[in-house]
Amino acid sequence: MTADVIDGKAFAGALRGRIATLAADFTAQTGRKAGLAVVLVGEDPASQVYVRSKGKSTVEAGMASFEHRLPADTAEADLIALVNALNADPAVDGILVQLPLPGHLDEQTVIATINPDKDVDGFHVTNAGRLAVGQPGFVPCTPLGCLMLLKDRLGSLSGLDAVVIGRSNIVGKPMAQLLLAESCTVTIAHSRTKNLPDVVRRADIVVAAVGRPEMVKADWIKPGATVIDVGINRVAAADPGKTRLVGDVDYAGAAGVAGAITPVPGGVGPMTIAVLLRNTLVAAFRNSGIALADDAI
Ligand code: NDP
């Protein structure tokens, strides 16, 4: 069997097109653009790339981008004061504090300061709770993007066996909640799971969010399963001195067994920013009191 490739880049591109159309509708109705504020503390090179890319994508979608760059030694009180000012700013619909923060800043304290209705990353405990009890809220972008790809591929997920490898608050746990809400039978695996290959072999859906290059092997995959690879790992390339990105799944091997699989790069990665834009636009509609159909984006 050769798996179908789930083209996250193409899916994300189409999603961004729909978002741009709706963002224009929002501006026509309100006379302003939906706005995303991104806060970056310090000079972490990867974070700088992410923040630049988020700002560019926001503007391309017809929304307003507000970038706040603070020095690495920013006091927690000053960061919290900025978040409070953004909470109060009616031009700001979504607030994203880029993680990781420098070590002297407590991430949970800072995230807890964000108004949950502007928490477009879905990291606030109020939004984690809303997801757990099935209330509308904001869901972290990467797992929501994975769910969109799965539903596009499979339609109904009801009754399917899903294994999520990884239990982080930003990927594994919300992914499991989303799959449970779709009536999958969900197993969450982690570093203490016994006989992981056997656990994965049961799954119709495998979501790998571990951070270990090519850990999930072809013979762990049930024939025909749908494999979503969240991992982004930089490894040495064949050319000396060069590197390349690989996922958490042995793509070449797994593609011979799975029914469908996301590549790395070009699978889940492009979905994350597209869903961030989606969450920001949903926040803008909600915060402006304008009804938006659940399936609008
Ligand atoms: P974390 O490091 O927070 O979590 C990793 C999880 O994997 C933990 O729950 C850990 O278990 C589990 N784990 C580690 N080793 C093993 C093992 N040998 N067997 C089974 N489980 C194991 O990572 P994140 O959730 O933040 O990210 C996971 C991956 O996804 C990373 O590669 C990251 O770069 C990528 N990522 C990609 C995004 C995208 O946009 N595509 C966005 C976010 C992340 P335990 O809890 O027991 O320690």
C-alpha cells in the first residue's frame, strides 16, 4: 500500500483564502479590521521567525497585526501591564504571547492574564476547561489544525480508535479532547506507556506529537490507518554540514502501510498559523457580537 499524502500546505492555503474573504466581510460590517497582537519577549531566533511569519500572514489575510517586542530582561509586572492594556484595547481581538518566555517570567501567570475571549492560542485554563466540558472557546491551533485535516480526509471520526502519542498541554491533551468530542475511542500515550508499538497498532488514527525524530516505525502502523505527524525535528542531512526537517514518524516506511499520512514539512506545520488566523477572526466576530455560523471557517 502507498499512503495518500495529506497536503496540509494546500489545505491551509484554501483555509486562508476563506479567512481572507470573511475578514473582508468583518471589515465591511464593522468599519475596522480584525486585530491580532503578538508579544515577543527576548531574541530567541526561532521565536523571531515565528512572530515575523504570524505578522505577515495576518496582514495578508486582511487583518491588523500589532507586534510588541520587549527586551529579554523585561520585568513580569511590565509584561502583565502590556497584556492588560491589550485586553482593554478594542482594536485587539486576539492576543498571543510567544512561548517560550525567558526563564525569569512565569508562563502560566502571564497566560492567565490574557482575557480568555482574546486567548486565540487557547492556552488559558478557562479555554482548556471549556474544551474539556464541550463549551465554545478557543482550541490550541496545532491540534485544531490536525482535526481539520482528519475530518477532511475521513469525514465522520465516530467510533474510530485514535492513539495520540504525547500529552503536552499545547498538542497532546487538547488533541485527545478533540478526538473524544468526535466520538473516537482515544488512547493517550506518553513516555511511560508500556508496549507503545502494540498500542499504536490498534489505531485507525495515529497522532504523533513527541519531538523524537522518526520514532514511530512502519511496523507500528495498522494497515490503512491515518497518520498525522506533528513532530518537527531538525537532523543532520546526507550533505555534510547541512540539516533537514523530519517528523516523529518514519515517513518513508509508514507511507508503505498507512492509508494516508502528513509529510514533514508541508503537513501539520502550515495548519498552525492558518488556524491562528481563524481563531483571531472568530474572536473578532464574537467580541463584536456578530453571529458566525459554527461551520463558517
Ligand atoms: P512536549 O515536549 O511538550 O511533549 C512531548 C510528549 O511526548 C510528552 O508528553 C512526552 O511524554 C512524550 N514522549 C517523549 N518521549 C516519548 C517516548 N519515547 N515515547 C512516548 N512518548 C514520549 O512537546 P510538544 O507537545 O510541545 O511538541 C511535540 C512535537 O510537536 C515537537 O516535535 C514539536 O516541535 C512539534 N510541534 C509542532 C507544531 C506544528 O506547528 N507542527 C506545533 C507544536 C509542536 P511525558 O509527558 O511522559 O514526558
